[in-house]
Amino acid sequence: MHDSIAALVGQEGWRAEGDAARVHYDGGGDRFAVEFYADAERVLYWTVPTAGPDADLDSDATDSDATDSDAGTSTAAPVPRERVPDPLRRRIREDLDAAGVDPDVERRAV
């Protein structure tokens, strides 16, 4: 495991997934999955579709084939940074910085 991934896992809500770390955010009616990829040094934001009030934030909602036709939900989709709430972007930069990762990677284009 990359040192940066291990350090992010120490931050609230983050978990390791191979060469990436993921955290979920739920606020203002929007749900996001945020992923940091160590090898690429990039951060990706995804919308997380809701399956109702009992939706599991820890579900693997970013798989390209993640569908739930029974509940009528859609798959996760990438979100342009300009549509991500500033408080969330700020939190991600703070978490990266606390983990010893250059917080400017959050601003890098994919």
C-alpha cells in the first residue's frame, strides 16, 4: 500500500481500495464519492445515486456496471470540480495535507 493511501486512511471516513483511497460525503441532498489515486496523484469526484433512505454509503457505487434496476437507481457519474461544493473540496485538500500529500493534487485536471 502506498504511504499516502495509508495516511489518508487515518483521516475521518477514508478507506483504502488498492492504489486508491475513497471517502463519501452526504450533504445538502447531494451524495459524493471522492477518490484519490496515488499513482496518478489525482482526485476524482463522483455523484452517488441514492437508493432511498437506507442507501449504504459504503457500497461500491463507482463501478461502471453498478446498477440496481429493482430500485430504479442509476450508476455513479463523474462530477466536474466546478459543481463540487467548496466546503467539500476544502475538506479534501485539508485531508490530503494532513496525510502528507500535496493538497494541490486536488486541483489537477484529469
